[in-house]
Amino acid sequence: MDKITVITVTFNAADTLEQAILSVTGQTYPCTEFIIIDGKSQDGTVEIIKKYEDKLALWVSEKDNGIYDAMNKGIDKATGDRIIFLGADDCFSSPEILATIFSSRDHSNVDVLYGNVQLSSSKKVFGGKKDYNKLLEQNINHQAIFYKKSLFEKKGKFNTRYKVLADYHYNLELFRDDDIKKEYHPVTITLFNDKGVSNNTIDKNFFNDMVTRLVDVEKMPPTTPAIQQYFFYEGFCELKDGKSKPGLKKILQGVFYSKRKLFFFLVAVKFCLSFIGIGKKLNFK
């Protein structure tokens, strides 16, 4: 029976944390441990953690260098066979979800076991079975992935160069490696808050590095539909840096060659409005 480590990273999450904690401590699967890594919150988060500390394997509250630095700290402290990262504003889909997956059969030969999430904004189920090319277009939410802990010893931990998409970078590395065994379960694992900071933040280093890798290293044609999001978002980074002509060219390329033209067009409109002060402000990290 796999021991599951649930890691939750928090910073000023008092409004949502208790629900997340209860969704973990209420699991019927018996072989779990729960770790909370807090970034020295000042809003009552620590008091909520203390309220449930008898249910936790351990917790810390200290300054960190961002979400992935905190997640890496959790990895170092985990003793489970598998690790899942549950956001402080997310919760498991049901008290039985871990038992549903791990009590049914042995998964010891699987490195990456993943499923779906339900989006809080629309209640739609997001996920599906992936291969490398499909993953290039859309990531798997880390709230829906059980990573074998030995992967982090073999492949390293999250790259903190990437401020909001280090998990995406990590997943791409895993799916690029045919020796890593992946398995999809068509179940909803987590109720996911899709209104968080990452949805209004562009990870400049991630998109810049991915364009270079995909075109220069993997030799993909720049017009490949599956990689247009990287040009599209890099274009906004270049606009931000004052490079108007190459930035607009990449944004238009992303819209024109993508299989999801309407989606990228609407995103472009949203982002353009944010640039002129209408709508939610974009962050570039």
C-alpha cells in the first residue's frame, strides 16, 4: 500500500486553508501524511495550522523564495512513496478519492499517476490523458498528480527559476522521458481554484526558455500548432520589455497558427485591455 504525502504550501491563506485541511484529514485512505509549508503568514494562517497540528506530520512557518522553493522544502521532508501538492485554496473531490485510487490495485511500477481537476469558476472537469505533444499545449494541474518520490531524487526538484510554471516545466521533462512510466485515471481528484495568481501571471523565464528549447534544440518548426502558446506569451513579455514589433509578431503568430484561435484571440484582447488599465492587471515574473 502506497504511503501518500500531501504537501500544502501556504502564505496568508486564512480564508481558505481550513477547508483544504479538512479535505485531507477527512480522507478514508489510512496511509497518508500531511505536511504544511508556510511562508511566514501574518493573517491568521498559522493559528489555523496550529488548530490542526495534531493531524499533521509536520509544519513550518518561515520565509521562503516563492511557491516552488516551499514545495521543494516539502519534498525534502516527505516520507511517503508518492507526493501530491494540494493548494491552500483547493480541496480533494471527496473523502474517498485517495482510497478509490490506491486501494484498488498496486501502482508500484507507475512513476506519474494523474487524473483530473474540477475548475471552481465553471465547474468543468479539466484534464484527460496526455502524451508529450498534448502536454505542450496544456499542462496537468499539480493538484491532480501523484509523483513517485523517487522521481525527485532521480530528476531533481522544481526549478525555482520559474516563478509560476516550474511544475509545468517539470512535467514536460517527465513526459519527454520515455523511461518514466505514466498512468492516467479518469477521475476528478481535486476541486481546483482557477482564479489564483498564476492565471494572471506570465512566467517570462519559462516561455523564453521553452521557445529556445522547442525551436533550437528539439528542432520543431515555429509554425507547429502545439507550441504556439510559447510564442504567444513570449510576445507579451517582449511587449512588456518595450520590444513592440517582435512582440506583436509573436502574438499574431500564436493566434494564427494555434488550433485554438478563438481562445488565444480572447486572451489577447483581455491582455491588451490590462495593458491600458482596463481589467485585472497582468504580472510578469
